[in-house]
Amino acid sequence: MSHAVKYLLLIISIFIVSCTSQVWHKQVQNQRQEIDFNFAWKFSLSADDTAYLAEYDDSQWREVRLPHDWSIEADYAEQGRAGATGYLPGGTAWYRKTFTTPNDSNKTQIVFDGVYNHSKVWVNGYFLGERPYGYAPFYYDLTPYLHTNGKKNVLAVFVDHSRYVDSRWYTGSGIYRNVKLISTNKTHIPIWGSYVTTPDVSKSQATVLVKTTIQNDAITNKKLMVVTELKDAAGNILTTVENPVTVSSTDGTKINQTLDVNNPELWSPDSPTLYSVVIRLKENGNILDSNTVSTGFRYFVNDPQQGFFLNGKSMKIKGVNIHHDGGLVGAAVPKGVWKRRLQTLKDAGVNAIRTAHNPASAEFLDLCDEMGFLVQAEAFDEWDNRKDKRKNFNQTSELDYITQSYSQYFAKWAERDLKAMLYRDRNHPSIFQWSIGNEIEWTYPRYTSATGYWDKNNSGKYNYYWDEPPYSQAEIEKRFNASAVKGAELAKTAANLAKWTREVDTTRPITANLVTPSVSHFSGYAEVLDVIGYSYRQSIYERGHQHYPNKMIMGTENWVQWHEWQTILDKAYIPGIFVWTGINYLGESNGDWPTKGSGSGMLDFAGFTKPSYHMMKSIWSDEPHIYITTQPLADSAYQVVDDKVIEKESGNWKQVKWGWPSVNHHWNYSNNENIAVEVYTNQPGVELFLNDKSLGVRYLKDNPDHILKWSVPFNQGKLTAKTVNGKYSHEINTAGEPVAVKLSVDKPVLNADNYDVAHITAQLLPLNLSMKMASPFITKINR
């Protein structure tokens, strides 16, 4: 066993899922039942195309509990797979579930939060519909096709992910998000039919506007009383309003109600206080239906000159991008896994998340509401034209079947998929921006060619990331307008998406992540946006603000680097950034076998912190922080000149992009080997000690790269970094030969609900520590 590391942390976490019977959630005092429909499904990867029939024999199929991702269950393989999607397969599969109709049900609907992808659904052999987009939530009315006499019903879902390289990142396959069965009265509030906003908010008073849609499928008119309550987090009723309404038979109507509350507790990342709005439909005192919506009081201002303000206070967005997979659990991520990862990010000062590059699950957004994260909710990575899944640009090669993607369905489905996201998610207080697209300009050649970066005569002269465009703004506009439009026009598509967004919600600004803002600002694209997101374009923040001072600009993709944050600190008009990424993700690793995913995250695939995490924490968190990393000086970016550790290439730190140096968190090297020691901290000065001998003090004010540095000849023992005031310290020790494994768990008790999870970490211990830590969770290593 090597001495090279002190501890070995497993690159996976073991998830223990508690077991119990299926849970049915029934609200009291009304006929609405929201049934957890995740249990007792049958699954097959090899069933034939008659599996939709009710009488089909599925007795030999495997039973699964949803959410379920079949791709992550397979072996990784280089051949016949693609790094773009993590070297895992797609394919086709069937799911079936047998159930009885809930008692006293007049209307029964099923809600899928996401199926990847090309899903088709049947009940009792009747076709209900299809959904190509794997991230769109959707629902179907089962009522006309159900057996109500106690006879069994059969739901069948076909999933066609045979186009398994249809994305640039790992998608997963199957019914990978939650499913619910909703049973209501014929007179009811439709799914996503309650819309709660807070149009007037201050510290002393707030107004809640509740817009409720009522559908009456009964054959008689209904005279109803709509009773709506506002409750605080403890369940106390703060205020109630009730209004009469008449709904014609087989028709619908909408009603607006206003509730006022004094001295509201405002929602923010620091204090994510939630309230609930309960809407009931009553007929002659009897409750026909009810719906509960979580909400929060907050208000924000986007000022193109002064930045972002939440609840009247200036605030910088300390954001991260997050893809939807959870490492070894794939796309079917348990809520407890997300909670652990999000809490770790929050501990580093992260206050915002961009859902790259698709709608997140409802469960994920619930956590953001509860834990206090602002969310930029994104809809699409492709519009009219496809991207090369193995690269980021537009696809110029011939399209083959396995890379067929959403762009083929966008024209027909975009409005429905976008509005499904908006209707489902518009009540979340965490969401503060709607993003309609990510780096869309790559697929519209007029945009990239007009900038001049990639002109043959400019080859090697201008760097897209660090230089302003080679042409003046007037010349760029001239070049763009002189080029012919081929196919769909980006600006018109953007206008449609923005229009559809505002038809559903006008309480949040619309944004997009732009790669060629020097073109998009004038082409009509940025005109329909409220906030302009820049993708790795810190070099033109000032240019954009100078030419378009009335548009708010922010970073929506940025490197996990200090220089990205430093660039905006003195620019009030840039409200913040979203770094790429918060967590490592599967996929986007084409040609890098056996690498299965991207290592750009602040957390690794198992949710453990990385050195870049500690750098960002030292920048973003007010909590005192200090962290040591080491690496051989010969392998580092440094050299020693006049007893000072300086960069080999002066100023190189200002242009570091996605990669983080291969630094270590250990003190195990060859005797007298020169080691570059880095300390990441938010404290003014740090003194380094080796075996209690001082190696000198370094100050942040003398290190513009925000890294304190020493060159230390290696000797075994203890390396300690202490703040100059002596209050805070961090140490690493030379590790001995590993002789035991220590297991630790992040929670001692699991809820028996089939959903709760625990993370178990295995840690290799040297002899000295294993002797001190006698524990039933320590296992000796036999040699």
C-alpha cells in the first residue's frame, strides 16, 4: 500500500435506501388524493411492441421503484458508446404498473415529472400521448379509460432512448423523476392551476395575489365558494379570503383573490422563510377540492447600472451551474443526495444555481426554496439547429440516427415544453430568472462569422476568451447584416420563446447565455431579453456596458477561478456570475476514455470537496477559512527567485480556464524534495509551520492571485497553517502505512419511507490513528 496519501476517500458514496410499504398521501377533508405512484412498477429492456396491451404477460419482468435510470445500471464501455453521454448506453424499454382506481374518484390524472425520452403512454390499451423532450413535465387524463368497478387497470410506458448520443452530457434513460396519480372531484383545480405571486412586498406589509383556475367537468353548473388561507411556516392561519363563483357545466373559469399580511418574514438565501397558500373549493359547505402552494415573500430589482438588489439590499450572485445527474446514481437522484450536495455548496457561500441546460425536477426546486438558493431556471440547450454532441459548436457533419436530438422536435414542441416548465415552476420563490437558451448562437453561423474571431486572416491574432472582437461594433453590424439568413432566424425564435414565457409569468426577467454578445446585442436576440448572460466573456463586460448601458449584463458561465470574481468586484453593473460547475457531472468527455465525465466541479462525483471548492469558499464565504494544498515544485506553475515563490509565467493565473492545478491535500513526498505549498484563505495573513518550526508569514495583500505560497523541502511530520492572529489553523500530516478502514455515516437514523438515504464514507487509516480510534466501524486490513 502506498504512502502517497493520508486518507483514501471512496470516489463513490454508498446510498442506503430505507424500505417500507407504498405511501399514499391523502389530504384530509376533501376528495383530492395525491398518490405517490413510484412503487410496484414492472420493467423490461427486451419486451416486444405489444407490451402496451392490458392483457400482456409481464410476470417475468423485473420490479422497480421509481425514479429509475436504466443507463446507470449498465457497464461503461468505450466501443459502441460515446463520451458525450458518459460511455453508457441508451436503448428502449417498457414500464408497466397495475393499479385500482382510487375510491370516490370522479377524475383521475397522472403526472410525470420527467421521462427520458421519446415516451409514449397507454392505459388499459388506450394511447394517451407522447413526449419527445426528456426534461418536460407532463400529465394525462386517465378518466375516460379507467375501470371503476374494482377491476385492475394497467398503465404502460414505452421509452425510446435509442438515440443515445442526443446530448452533450449524460441524460439517463427511463422514468427518472417522480410520478403522481391525482384523483379529484369533477369540479376541481387543474394540475398547475394555482398561481401565487407577491406583487407588493415590504418589511412592514405584503400582498399575495392568488389566481386560481377552476374546471367543472360535471353536467350541472356549480355555485362555489373559493376559500383561500395564508399560513405561516408553523401552520398558523394569518388571513383568509373567500369569494363566490359560478362555473358553468363542462367549462372553466378563473378567479383572482388578494390577501394582505403585516410584517412578513422575507425569503432570502440567508433566511428562506416559506409560507403556504391553501385554496379550497366549497359547495354548500362541502369541500370539493383543495390545493396547497408554497410561497415566499421577496422582491428584487435588476439595475443595469447598480446591479442586483434582493429585498432592497445590493447582492452579488455567487452562482454555480449544475447538471442533473448525481454521479453513481445517474439521473434518478434521491432528494437526500441533492440535499447533502447543496448544503456543501451553501457552506462555501454559494447563493444561486443555474439549471444547466434544462428544467430541473420539482423536487430539486423544492430544496432550493427550503435551503435558500436563487435559481436561474433554464429551458433549452438547442433550438432550431442541432449542436454537435461531441463538440460544442454547430453540427456540420452528416447527422446519424444516434445523435438525433431535440432540435428536430423543437418547432413543434417548444411552446408546450417551455410552458409546462413555467406552469409547474412559477410558484417557486427561489426562481428569480427564466433562461430560454444556452449558447444558442453556435448553431447559427451568421453570429459567429460576424465577430471576426475565426476569420482566416485573423487566425492566431485574437483570442475569443481574452480579447475584444477584432472589428468595431459598426463593422460587426455591417458584416452581420450583409450575410444571408439560412433557415430559421435566431432572433425570431427568441422572440417567440420570450412571448410564450411572458404569457405564463411576468414576475421574473428573461435571460439567456450568450456566446457572441457583440452580435446578439443588436441582432434582435438581446432585445427580447431582460438580463443578458455572457458565457466566458469577462473580457467584454466593459464593452457591452459601454455600448448597451440600459441592459443588465451578468456572467452566466464562468470558470471556477478567482480572476472571474475579481473582474466583477469593482463593477457594480455586473451583478454576479455562475461558475462552471458546482459539481462534477457525467458526460462531455468525448475521446477521453476511460474518463466518464467532466472534472470541472467544485465537488467531485461523490459530492466531496475539491481544492477549487476551498478557493471559492475563501472568496465567497464570510466564515473564516483556511486550507492547505501541496505539490512538487517541479510540477507546479511556480519557481523560486530570491527566496520568493513566483509564477514561471508572470500573470498566468489571470488566464487559467477550466482546469485546476493537480494539487494534493497530503504531506507525503520524498525527503528533501522541494514542495510548493499553497494556502487558500480569506484571512489577511497566514504563518506556515513544519513540525512547529515557522516557515514565514504570507499576506493576501501581497498575492494578487489570492494564493499564499511557500517552497518547503519535504520532511515527515506535521504541516500547519495558522492565521497571524492565532485564531484559526489547518494542518496535514505525513500518513503512515494504511492498516485499517474507518466507515463513517452522515446520519444515524433513516426514515422508513423508501426514500431516505445515508452516505457512507470509507477512510484508510495508518497505524497511529487506528489504534486511537477503537470503533466497531473500523475494520483491519489483512495482508
